[in-house]
Amino acid sequence: MPPAATNVDEYIAGFPREVQAILRRIRQTVRAAAPGAREIISYRMPALRQHGVLVYFAAFKKHIGFFPPIKGDVKLEKAAARYAGEKGNLRFPLDEPIPYGLIKRLTQLRARQDRAGAKSKPRRQ
């Protein structure tokens, strides 16, 4: 197993060119959808973190994984249902068009949920 990437650029560089192009576009999509979030590597995957982790994405042999499962918006849950794996995490097959618009909407939802969760937590003094 190759060494773990220490940043998103290293992670993307470890894949074939056609997968790199998909990962770069997903990266661009999630960053635009959550401009206040910062990139990290967590669990050996690229992720966006605001107050907590918003989303993770990762390349696999036959699909792009998108985590965590999406909850809290029935329309988005329904739109994402065809991509849901056994634990609710999403799998976008590499042999089909990647739904970048859906990825954007899912990331925006997670960013809103994260902000709402941060506001509802009491501040420490």
C-alpha cells in the first residue's frame, strides 16, 4: 500500500489521469459549495472541514465514494438514493457521468447543517 497522502494534491496525484480529472472537479465543486471550509486529509481521504467534517470523497477501483450519508432533506435524499451503498454512503460509478450538481447540493446541505449544529452548541468559557 502506498504511503498516505498528506494533502489533497498528493491524494489526487496518486490516481490515473482520467480519475484525477474527476477528483479535481469534485474538489472544485465541494470547495465552491462550502467556501468557508478548509481541506484536510482524514481517514486517508480528502475532506472538507468547517466546524466539523462536512464531506469526504475518495476514488476506488470502480467508483467515487462520497461520505457521510445525507440526511435531513427529503428531496436530496431521494435524488441521491440511486447512488446509496449499503450504509447510505454514496457511490458514483466511474463508468457513468458524475453528478456534480448533486454533489454541490449535498455539500451545501452539509455546510448548512454544520453551521446550525455549531450555533446550537453552548459556548465554553
